[in-house]
Amino acid sequence: MRAGVTPLVEVEDLHVHFGAARAVDGASVRVLPGEVLALVGESGSGKTTLIRAIQGLQKPTSGVIRVDGTGGSSPGHVQTIFNPTVQMVFQDPTGALNPRQTIYEIVAEGLRIKRHAGSETEQVAAALSRAGLRPPERFFPLYPHEVSGGQRQRVVIAGAMVMEPRLLLADEPVASLDASIRGEILALMRRLVDETGLAILVVTHDLGLAWNIADRVAVMYLGRIVETGPTEQILENPRHPYTRALLSVVPETREMEQQILTGEIPDPARIPAGCRFHPRCPLLQSGDLPEAISSRCPIDDPGPTPLEAVSAAACWAVTSGVDSTAIGLNPG
Ligand SMILES: Nc1ncnc2c1ncn2[C@@H]1O[C@H](COP(=O)(O)OP(=O)(O)O)[C@@H](O)[C@H]1O
Ligand code: SF4
Ligand SMILES: [Mg+2]
């Protein structure tokens, strides 16, 4: 971490259990001012539950969440205060917008709750233009159904940005949009970060999208971060077999050998013993791991990546220094 920089959000050893289901099971992440962290992983890995906990919508079973250097949440504490520092962008902009409100009213609403000083009209106009809806006055009287899906997501972003947040939580913000406009929305979010010093925690199940926006990537599997590192490193030199498998299905990396992940992500009520990825691990299945490691995978948990880690992979082969690129995964 850069010296003297207070993280905007710090999640430490977070657990969120639904009965026997450990949806989040010891996850730690940190986002610094002015950076974009992409949280990636298959559906069911606990990404939404983690960001709902940061937002205060989901009660943690244990662990600590610190937002903007303040207090944080003690185990079981539910943060219900209205926190304009943190704003949310959802997957489905249509569902997030009130169909009976005009775009002006939608964007102005947060300002009214916040009782912001200054001209409301000017601030709404500035937020819409910043979100790429220009000229903003043209959008004031329109209803959400009168604009395109991409423009609706820009309205959601304008409604968030008008609050001058320091942190944006975005849950699959482009998953419901046409592939052709995903890049534009991600580019907009990246520009907002570069222009305003905003930080973003963006969730995606598509590791390929991280290229467009993220400074760092955290790969989540069954409730934990199994690998974390700078985006370039994760995409060019992934170390955890799960990251390698996720990456091999990204179109831009098709030259990499395809790693078809066998089976579904397990039920979080039945997290496998040892390394939680071992029943699906292509490296373990290759049979090429030294016996000292392969015998360990099903019984010994490599543990979560620590909060402080700039770069880490929770895998016995990685921590033992086995070059996984030389065996099993890339034959020939
Ligand atoms: N309110 C809930 N009650 C019970 N199980 C839940 C609840 N919310 C999420 N889960 C379970 O937790 C796991 C993680 O879900 P989720 O956080 O939505 O993952 P992701 O966003 O990565 O797809 C899933 O198995 C899901 O079924
Ligand atoms: S610890 Fe073993 S089973 Fe787990 S990811 Fe590494 S090699 Fe695969
Ligand atoms: Mg989700």
C-alpha cells in the first residue's frame, strides 16, 4: 500500500453465512483512492454478497468492514446510515430506475436527500454531462424507457456521481448491456476515476473486461479471494489454476490452451475440504504435480489471500514454487 494513503474500503476476513451456506468465507479486499479493483469469479462465488455487505445491506456473520477510514462494522453490525461517500451501480439499469420519474428527477433525488447546497439544475446538468449525456437539458424531461440501455446506465452513473462519492460499487454494470456498448460504459467509469480520484470496486464474471478498467484484480472462488495482483500480472501471468481456467475462456486469450473447468461451482453449504478448488483443479487432475503437493491439496487448506497482499495466490503449487506453466496446463 502507498504510504500514508487511507483505503476507501477495507474488508478483512469477512464471513457472510446463510445458514450452512458460507457465501462469503474469509474474504479480504482493499480499495485505495483513485484505483479500480475488479472482483471476478463465476456466478455463485459470493461477489454480490460481498459488495452488499460493504453497502450495509447485508449483515456480516463476522469480520470487519472499514469504509473511508471510519469506524467500520463490528461483527454483526448493520450499517444503515445514509452514506453519500459510497454509491452503487447495478447490473440492470432498468430495474434500478423508477419508470415514473424523469431523468431530471432521478438524478436530483439523491441531491435532495443529501440537502446539497447550490443550484440543483446546474448540478444535475453537470452530472449528466459528466456521464456523457449531452446536452444534458435534452435528457431532463425524458423517462427511462425513452432512452437506450447504455444511456440508462449512464443515468444511473449520473445519479451516483451527483452525490460526489469517493467510492463506487458496481455489480456487473455492463452484463445486461449489448456487447458493443460495454466498452463505452467501462471507459466512462475509468475516465471518472482518472478525472475525479474516485475509486471503484467493480464486480464482473468476465475476467476479459478487467483489461478495460481495472488497476488490480481480485479473483473470488467459493467465498474467498484465491488470487490477487495488478491487472497486467493477473492477465499475463496468472498463477492460480482457477485464474488460469477463467482466463483461458476469454476470447482475447484464445491462444492459451483451453481449460474446461469440470463440474459446477460447489454449493457453499458444502465447501470442499483442503483446497476448496481441488475437486475441479486442472493442475491437480493433470497428475503432474509432485506427490508432496498433490497429496496435500485435498486435505490442507492453503488459506485465503491476506488483506495486505499486493500479489498472492492461495495454491500449494504456487507457494511451493512449482512452475504450473511448465506442467499440465500447457503441454507441449
Ligand atoms: N439471501 C440469501 N440466502 C441464501 N443464500 C444466498 C443468499 N444470497 C446469496 N446466497 C447464496 O450465496 C452464494 C453466493 O451468491 P452471490 O453473492 O450472489 O454470488 P455471485 O454474485 O458471485 O454470483 C450463492 O450460492 C447464493 O445462492
Ligand atoms: S492447492 Fe492444489 S488443488 Fe488447490 S489450486 Fe493449487 S494445485 Fe489446485
Ligand atoms: Mg452477483
